Amino acid sequence: MKKFLLIVGLVACLSCPAQTQQGYKNPVIPGFHPDPSICRVGEDFYLVTSSFQYFPGVPVFHSKDLINWEQIGHCLTRPEQVNLNGASVWGGIFAPTIRYHEGVFYMITTNVTDKGNFLVHTTDPAGEWSDPIPIKQGGIDPSLYFEDGKCYLVSNPDNYITLCQINPKTGEQLTESKRIWIGTGGRFPEGPHIYKKDNWYYLLISEGGTEYGHKITIARSRYIDGPYEQNPANPILTHINRNMQSSPIQGVGHADIIQAPDESWWTVFLAFRPQSDMHHLLGRETFLAPVRWDKNAWPVINGDGSVSLEMDVPTLPQQPFATKPVRTNFKNGKLGLEWVHVRNPHPENYTFDSNKLRLKPTPITLNDFKDSPTLVCRRQEHIDFTATTSVQLQKASSGDEAGLTVYMSETSHYDLFVKQLSDKKQALILRYRLGELSHIEKEIVLPKRDVQIRVKGNRDFYSFEYATNGKTFHELGRMNTRYLSSETAGGFTGIMLGLYAVSSNPSSKGYAEFEYFDYSGK
């Protein structure tokens, strides 16, 4: 009898769906990763986010469980794909959408600084993507929906959600654009996505602006071109209400919905984490929440349309990736996928020598609005963090400088750097640029040319420190975080931690060498 029961139990276990796990932490992709869009191919999930003025553009992530994500590439890796000349923190590449159809991945987005809407495609999301294919219909946040051999496009010209049919291989618009929904009355109806379930077409959008009043609303129709009726329970995701006014997560919106292999539904969306009296610095990040979507019903996000940092919900079987190393040592002669540039970079200014990253200083400064300075940077991902590097400024002309920057925009950054003086000595300088104000906070003459510099961040301050022996660090100064926040500095991006080199002398023979870059956060 016991043997019979054992066999029955084994059969029952084999017929059950994969065992779920419980709980995860938001955000699932921390740091400046806004406007997430997602697709699924079998048991694999792929996700893209906005990149604005940064190159390469549109980072691509992969996951098996929706919680643990690994960056596998970028969609826009070649200058001919994306022109970012003159792109500011308000410009460049806006919200992308990623979709998969018949063996091909499509990414559609908007370059608001250049030629508007376009798409690229590939069969390998970790590899190279096609040259851009221009799209006629205007607006921002374009999205694709495939059905019965047809490809539909939605975007938001003139603040209306507008639909047309296109050829995704050529970009040709095959039908006239038709307005199908204006939303529930919130400002900036945008971020549209179409899904089909139970013979209903569901149209998901964002309203309220990507700020504290952000929200997600939804409508549906039996026909793809409408008329659409809105959900009486809108919004289905927001933190604008009183119950979430003290939440550590704000600005919730711009969502995309996906069904997992176990038939559960999930949504990815952006939000930000305020610090220092309701200022946020890390940019808008990627969050995750479960969705209950019953037959012929409206989707319900996490029970009440709100989310938390600690999500105590059943999940897919979790498959974490290896922990990222603290140190980037530049020994393999190339930069990792997390490193990007402001606008289209000048490749000749970035080389590797003797296991070090070598940067060539040019007269293009961090304050430049048009061109690309010699700057390579990565996202700040934690409110509490430490970033450290070792820099040597070699063969420099008077006025050459190189170091570490905490960079929000051309007009908002804190810089800790080595500067070549006219008497062959070098100084370590802490400087801030805040709008029209530029000020040297502290300057000391260095006893030797090899110096280690670091920045430590918390909710309220950035602390800038240095060492000349690699062990004992001394604080040079502290800066208030709020002056670099989105609320103060503006823009659609987040804090980037960068290594840079600048020279006032176009013929300078100097160069800066960085031996490593350490980043750790909690």
C-alpha cells in the first residue's frame, strides 16, 4: 500500500506545474532604466528601456524569472543607427517597445532630437540590430501589435492614441492613422500597448506625466480600431492616492504586461525612489508586479494597484545570475555593457594600455550641450553606494584635468579630479556645477601623481575622498544630493558615475590612465 501511495505521489508531482517561490525586491532593474517594455520567447524574457542622450542606446536585458535580469546588449550600437548630436537629458531616445514575431525581434522607438519614430529588428537580441527603418506616424512611445499577418502601430500624435497598419520590414504605412482613445482625462496620454485576450482588444496607456501624478489606465474593444470603453476602476496602477503618499516608491507608470509560461500575468513599469526630502536622483527604475487577469475581466495589478519594495507574492522559480563583481579592472581591453557615453563618442579618445583605461583629454567639457566629451560612465544603482578609482594624469599640459564625476546633466554635476598646474605640480580639486553656478569647493596640491579617488553616497550627501597610498582615505568635501536631483536639475535621466578627461589645449599630448573602477551598493 505504501509503495502504491508513493507512486501516486510521484505521478502527482510530475503532473504539477513548476514549483513557485515566494517574494522578491523592487526595483528589479535599479538605476536609470525607465520606460520598460517586455516580450517573451518560450521560457525567456527580453526587456528594453529608454536611453535618452546616452550611447550605445536602448539596453537589452534577459531573464528566466522576471526578477533576475542580465544585460546582454544594446539595440543601437552604431552611429548610423542613432544620431545623438545635440541631445540633452530631455532628448535623444524615448520609450522603446520590444516585440517578437515569427522568429524576429522588433524594437520601435523615437529619437526626438533627430528623425522621430523608427524601428530596428534582429534574430539575435544580444547581437547587432538592423539599420533604422523610419516610421511615418508621429507622436512618441510607438508600440507594435501583430495579428493574422498584419502589424499594427500605436503612438500618441497630438495627445491622442492613434492606430495604423504598417509593413514592419519597410516601415510603409498601409492604412490611414485613426484616433482610437484619448484616455481618462489625465495629461500626456502616452505609452500605449495593445493586447488581445478573450476576444477583447485591451489598450493600456500612461497618463498624468512621468512625475508624482503618474498612473496606468486601460480600455477595451471588440475591434482593434475601437470604439474603446474605459475600465470603470481606472487607474489600475498608481501611487497618487493618499494611501501611498508616504510610499518609498513614487511616480508609478509606463507599464507593459506579459504572460509567463505558467500562465501567470505580470507587469513591468517605471517608478522612482525619493530621497532627501522627496528628491529623486537615480532616475526612473524598472519595477515588477503580479497581475490577476480573469476571463473577460479587467486586469488587476497586485490586488489594489500599488506596489512595495518588498513583494511578498508567489513568483516563478527564481534563477539568479552570478553576482556582479565590485571591480572593473579594464584588463580585457574593453568596456562592459554597463558603460556608456554622452551622445555619440569619439572612439579615438578611448584606448587601453598596460591593463589600464586611457582617456585622451579634449576641449569638449562636461558642460558641453552639443558634442561628446571624453567621458565613460555607468549608472548609480543604489542610494547608498561607494565608487572608487585610481587615476594618473600623464604628460599633461597646464590646465589638463581628469577624474571622477557624479553627472546628472551638462549643468548639474560634481567633479573630483586631478589638474595639471603651470609649475609642473598637480592638484586635486573638488568642483560643482549647478545651473549657472560653477565653484571650486576645495583644492590641494598632490604629493605624488598616483592618487585614488572615491565618492560615497547616501540619502542626503555625496562625500568625496582621496588617498595617495591606496589605503587611508581623507574626505575632501561633501555635497548635498538634492541639487543633482531630477526635481532640481530637470531632465529624464538619472545620476551617472563617470571617468573623464578634459583639456583647454587642443594640441595637448597628455592622457589619463584609470587602473580600475570599484562600485558597491546596499
